[in-house]
Amino acid sequence: MRIPLEARIESAVCPGCACLCDDIDVTVVDGRVYQAANICLWGASKVLGHKRFHPKKERRRLAQPLIRHRGRWQTVSVDAAIDRTAEILIKARQPVVYGLTNAGCGAQAAALQVARQAQARLEPADLAWKAPYYQSLKKYGVFWATLEVIRDEADTLVFWGANPLHSCPRHVVRYSIFARGRFTERGYDERRLAAVDIHRTELADLVELFLQVEPGQELSLLQEVLTATAAAGGAVSKKARRLAAMLQEAHYGVIFFGRGVSYGPTPELLDGLAGLTARLNEHTPFVLFPLSTDFNAVGLYHLLLRELGSPLAPDFGAGEVSFHAEPLRWTDVDALLVVGADPFWFLSAAEIQDLHERRVPVVALSPVANRTTGHAEVVLPVALAGVETPELAYRMDGLPLSLPALLPASLPSDQQLLQQLAAALGCSHRGMACV
Ligand code: SF4
């Protein structure tokens, strides 16, 4: 479909985070977003092309495919970059397709096909805290609700290792802290709020109970809360008793957890949080809810569950597919294809040095220059999903939403490039020349 160069688009979907706010109004002039309304700074950075929370600093868009040759970048054709990527993946013994939480459903499905063809492991960027969550769901079978039901019904909210003001800013006005719902007409005044974190965050000024714990002490606090909610006695601190009392007084409660749980003993924490939710659920509706950040993190797990029957990281390397709940060890990787993520942002200096010393080739598909593209051997620029190319994405509560393109694209989508790569890998494995 041809995208007009001038348009006023109402109620578009923002691909800035997993809230997928569907009420943004955008004015397009000369094929660029001139104005955007009902959007937070995060979303604005995506549609207007500036850095997050820095409206005056533009993000550098990538324009042409690049291959690093003897330490110097060379501009190449898309076909040459795809061929080099296929060569890298075929030669590798333990290739990894990484990220995908910031990619649309079409690109995710194509990446799964690439992982199959390359006999690679596919690693979601947030596996560290999502795999234990899905395992705890299976164990405890806890209750689930959509964001609208939470907005309408929930009178008690706990944020555990999560700060929505940073990860999904409009969540607090549309669905949680300040949101006014059918049975929560007075919004903020009608909710009881608590937060648990290892840092003092902005939530400390908004919630009734802010529990700052030392790193490594989250699990003991959780165990004390579990003890306090159980009939059996046991030593419990005052803060754990206050949190337990708040939870037990709820009429409808939600425990939101975020990436912060991955800084502690994640499987044990998720097991404890799911156990606590299940116990509270015996008396009142309670939901354990992952506060996904990337705009289509949930879509990736839907795809894995639908295609493979497991939300864990699939590995096609051993002939038959195997599944991993533990995040990959970077020291095992010998080729890396990154889509919809920027892992070099959080890798430690030692891990990056190890990848360099072992000359692990990195291929990055990205619309913008980032730390991963800076370390890559092959860079493939792509159109912005949900802004320059239409996509499908799943909101953080699992609602699928269609994201039409707002702007014309001058670059191929990540889905197109991944499909081309999958075809190239298929031909190589069969020893055929691709036409
Ligand atoms: S909260 Fe997320 S989806 Fe909503 S406007 Fe902000 S970035 Fe976009």
C-alpha cells in the first residue's frame, strides 16, 4: 500500500513499548512525522527519531548494508550482506539468533525459520526473567487478566523489580497507578500501592509502601511475606508484615514484576511470587503480571508456544530441537545474528573482550546505529517496524494489534531480509544455487 507523504493519522498504535498505546495522533508532513500527540517521550523518540528522553539528540539511522573487511567498513549490496551472513551462520558450530523482542511478529516468524535452517539457538532477549515466569505459571496455574480488567478492578498494585515510569511510561495513566476504571473511578485515590526494589526509584514518592532491599535480600523478604500470609508462625520483619497485610486486604490485586527480578536468584524469586499469588488467589483475585518493555516481547513467546509448544529458548543444533530455560553462556557462542535488540549495551567488558578475542562474527539487523552495530562484522539496515513498515504485535497482556505503517520506507523490513536469509540458508544446505 502507498503511504501518503502528508497525512493526519488518528488513533495509531505506538510501537515504543509493550503498552502499544492505540490512541496516538500523528501528523505527517513531507514523509516525516511532524507532530505526535498522546505519546510519551519514549514513543516520541521512536516516531520522531530522537534519543530516548533526549528530544534534541537525533538517532543515527543506518542507510546502507556494511561489511567490515580488515577492520574497515565497506558499503555492499543487500545480496552481498545476506550471502556473507549465510556463510557465517553455516560455518558456525553454535550460532545464535538473538533478541527479537523489539521486532514484529512477521520478523519473529522469519527469524525462527532462519534459526531452523542455520541449526542455531534462538534466544529471546528477556529469557532470563520470562522463562522462570512461564515455568512458574505451569507449576501454579495462576490467574490472568487483561490490562483493561486490571484498570477497572484492581485496587491493590505491587511493583516488584519494576518501574513503569521508565519501562512503559503511559502504563501508569492508562492501566495502573492513576488510571480510572469502571470500579476504580477515583483512580489513584482508590488504589493501594507498594513497590519493592534494590534502588530508590520515582515510585517511592507515589506508593504507600516502598521497600528498598539490599541486592541479594529480595528472596528473604519474599519468604517473610509468604510466612506472614500463611497461618503458620515464624519470624517476620515489620516491612514484610505491612506488605503481607496490604496484599491480604485487597479486593483485587496485581503483582507486576519487571527486569529487576533478573538481578537476583530469578527462578526462586518467580517461584516465590507465583506461590504467593496462588495463595492470595484462594481468597481474592490476584494476578502475577510481567511488565514487558520491548514492544513485541509477548509476540515472541506466543510464536514459540504456537510453533514449538514451549516458551523456552529453542536450540535446533542437535538435530532435534531442545529447549533452554537458562540464558545462554556467551562463551559458548561462535556466531551471532542480532535482530530487534542491542545486547552489547549490557554485556560486561569481559564478555565483549572474549567475543573479540575469539573473533566471533556478529551480524546486526537494525534501523539505527547502536553498540551492537558498532561491534558487528555485517550490518543490515532495516525499516522501523510499526512506523515505516506494517507489523503485527502482541500487547503486554497478549492482545494482538495491527500496526499500520505511518511513513513511507526507503529500506527493506527485517522480515523481508530474514526471509531472504532463510532462503539463502535453505539453498546452501541443499547445495543449490539460489535464484
Ligand atoms: S507508553 Fe509505550 S506505547 Fe504508550 S506512548 Fe509511551 S512508548 Fe508508546
